[in-house]
Amino acid sequence: AEFAPTLQEFQGWLKSGGRMVLTSMTPGRTWYSRLWDRLVRRLPNILEGCRPITLADDVRQAGFRNVREDYVSQFTFPSLVVYGETP
């Protein structure tokens, strides 16, 4: 719900059936990727305010359809790629 209003604005820029892809840091799913969660809590400025979030529910609440997400870990850094289509 936090990001839904901003995501609704994206729909104004996309045609019907347009696709949006977002990538964000997400909570870690393995012990080693969860180290990033701890690091961000203890030293929030180390990643310049980046924090673990999940966006799929916000994308759905914003009205996108066919929403899907893929978890990616690159060099232990946990990311979530979220896809959605405009109605």
C-alpha cells in the first residue's frame, strides 16, 4: 500500500497492455543474503537509504495484472524483479 499511489501514476505512462518491470532490494531468503538485511538495519547509510522491500502486492493494488516476481541473488545481494501489465 505504501507504493501503490506512485505505481498508479506509472499506468498513465503506459498503453493498455503495457508492461512494467521493477527491481528492488528484498529481504534475503538464505542465511548469507540475510546478512544484507542486518547490515542495512545497523548501518542504513551504507546503501544510501536502500532497504529491503517487496512490491508485488503494491503492484497488484495499483491495478496491474499478471503480476509475477522473481527472486535474484547476485553476489549474495537479494533482489526482487516484479513484472506487471496495465489493464
